Amino acid sequence: MMLKYVRRGAGISIFLLAAGCGSDAATSGEAGPLGSGPSDSTKCPASIPSGACQNTMLVCDYPAGSDGCPARMECISYGGFPADGSWTAYIPGAGGSCTEPGKICEYAEGLEGTPRYGALRCSDSQKWEVYDLCPSMAPQEATACTHSEIRCNYGKCPGIEAPVVGADCYPNGDKLAWHLTTFCSPADGGP
């Protein structure tokens, strides 16, 4: 379920797919699991913010809320004026503690129409780790997929910096389906 959709700059949209990621405590980007920039955690709102913000250098990480998923919010300037900012959701990174081993939280952020997906998984050691949304093996052409615009690469062509097969999830009629591209020939070690 989508919690946040914010227009960012010229044609960029940010989404947070983990719903209900509320918390009583926030930490700055430096103190949180990702540590991404200058921030003062004393200025982070106690719960996940939305709308306008004033401190465009503020990065706030929120531990897992009622749905078990952490969140990251950044105050981003849109007009080049530091005082004109808006809270924007970003994909939180690995690290930090979790309480439900096996729990997977999915997120998306990115350009409008071309989101970047990410996921975290609560490991057996109860730490958030990056979780790969791509199938472990290359999917079959035209089979169903779930994340529009995701790209998954499989194998590596010998001698060139290209995957053997690239799988892209695109709309195909009224559903999403995998489209496969082969990048190297049988002579290069491809299929």
C-alpha cells in the first residue's frame, strides 16, 4: 500500500510503498541505519512528516512502525531557495535493528514513470539487510512480473561489460510482463 507520493522537481516523483511506517522517535541520517548526510536529529519530527519543511539539509530515519518497516524522509529544496523545502520519502538502507526475521519491506523512488525499487529484509540476526526484488534465475519471456520498470541482469558476457541476459518488467496489454534481451552471442558465451 502506498503511503507517500511527492512531486520532486521537474518530473520526479517519490513513492513510499510501506504503509503505516509511523514511530515515536526519529534519528538523523548520521545516527540512523543509513548515515547519509549532515543532519541534526533534534530537528526531526517525532513522527513521519509531510508537506513543507524549512531545513533542507535534514535527513530523518524512522525505525519500524506499526507495519514493521523503517522509513527515511529528507527535506528537499525545490526552487533553489534553502527555506523552500518539502518532505520527500527515500528508500531506507541496510542496518538498524528489526524484530521480525523474514519480514520484507518494499519501497520505490525515482523519476516519474521510471521508479527505482528497493527492499529490506529483517535477517535472522535481526538487522535490516538489502533484499533483491529480482528473481534468482532469469524469468521466461512474457511471464508476469510485479514491479513496472524494474531491470534485472543475469550472468556476464566474457570479455565485455554486459549481462548475458537483461530482464525488464514492462506493461504488456493489461498486465506487467518480462521482456528479455540477450547481450552476447553464443560465440561470446551467451545463449
